[in-house]
Amino acid sequence: MSMASDMHVILRLPTRTLFEGRALRLRAVAPTGAFGILPNHVDFVTALVPSVLTVQTVDGVERFFGLDEGVLLKKGHEVSVSALRGVLGDDLLSLQQTVESTFVQMDEEERQARAALSRLEADMVRRFADLQRPQP
């Protein structure tokens, strides 16, 4: 494998790609603690815990991502991150505010969806029970 000065990073969510670009370094947090990756880092795969992922792009800009749990795969000069939820912040302070508002909103929407699904399931069970009753 050749020595590289940068790496291709792609950060995917279930519904879209949150980031794709060239990077000089990346910092993330696994269940065993924080770690960094440089372009010629050994290949590996790890789980990610809810945390901040930092990517320094080739133009020197640091990008901050608030991530929910996920997986990171480093193979060659490619780094692929898949996360359940994620948001981009301009800096750590704005990222914290974005994570709080976005994730709290997502949690509320998930709660409402689960409640609606529970009502649908209960209605379906009630209708099946009505079908099994003897008709007069």
C-alpha cells in the first residue's frame, strides 16, 4: 500500500450522506475510548458511542459531527462511518445546541410514532377478536 497524505471520509446516516470529502485526520470515540486516525493508519473496524466525531479536511477546516451510536471502518485510504443519527455543527458550542434540539425532536417524533403504532396494533387485535366472536 502506498503512503498517502490524505484519506477519503464518508459519513452515512440511514437516510442520507452527512459528509463526504478528503481529510487529513479524524478523531472519534469507541467503547474503549477516544482515538485518532491519520491517512496511513492500520485498517480496522470499531463501534462508535454517542459522541463528537471531528474531521480535519485537506483545506485545514475542522468539521464537528454529533453522532449517535455507529460503526467506523478504515480500509486503505477510505474511512466509512455509519451512524444511526448525526448532525453537523460549525463549532463545539453550536454542535451541542444542534444535538440537543435535533435529537430531542427526533426522540419525541419516535415516541409519537411508537404510540401511533401501539394504537394501530391494539385496534387490529380488537378487530380480530371481533371476527372470532360468534355472530348472532
